[in-house]
Amino acid sequence: MSLRQYARHRGAALSAVQKAIKSQRIATLPNGRIDSDAADTGWKRNTRAYAPAVTRRPEPEEDEASPFGASQYTKARAVREHYQARLAKIDYEERVGKLVSRDEVTVAAFTKARTVRDNLLNIPDRVAAMLAAEDDPTEVHQILADEIRKALSELSGDHLG
């Protein structure tokens, strides 16, 4: 078995196993691995009885190992709860009419802009003959200003589209 596996088997730290090998209290096989039965015998025979064994918390088995600890889980859950609360608030505000869909706003803005454009582009068709007949620049200005105000006034009175 490997050094780590033997350390788990003994309930000792990996450094304690490495120290035992270095001090020749236990032997390794030629390939560097450890025969657990022979190493257990050597460990008992070559270790003083009064020396406290260095123990450490056993590592979880490979299938039990998790990349997330309890604190990461708690943080992840808090983040999840925060976003769920924000989504619930958005859903509520949408249902009570405080929020509208971005697509609805985009369509309404496009429609309003098209109406403004059409009304302003229709001014020359309506006043071209009147302006051609006028010689006074002040009167031409007044006719144009009146038509622009009329077009904008029609648009401002139409709040819902």
C-alpha cells in the first residue's frame, strides 16, 4: 500500500510514517510501497511504548470526499436564497403592474418614434403649396412653426400610443 494509505491504516499522520521510514522503524518494499503486516510489526517493536502516537483526523474515503465544506455550502445556499428573493420581488412587482416587460417597452418606444417621424415627415406635404405662395419670410416661419406645434400637440395628446 502507499504511504498515505498506510498512514490512514495506522491512524497516524503521513509525516509520522515518513519519519518512521527515515529512522528505519519500518521498512518499505523495493518499489517504495509498504507491506502493512510487516510495517505494523516493526512499528510496535521499534516504537517506544511511552511515546504518544501522533494521530490526526482520518481523511474521508475517496467517494465521501467533497470539494465543498460546510461553510461553502452555507455561503452557496445564502447566495441562492438571495437571488430567489430578488426573483420573487421582480415577479410580484410585475404582477401588480409596477414592472413591465422590456420587450413591451421596446415595442411601445419604437411605435411612438415611428409616429413622431411620420407626423414630422408629413409636414412638407401639407404646407408646401402654402409656403410656395408666400413671399414674406416671417409668414413662412409662422406657417412652419404652427404645423410643427400641431404635429407635436397631436403626439402629446396621444399618451397610450
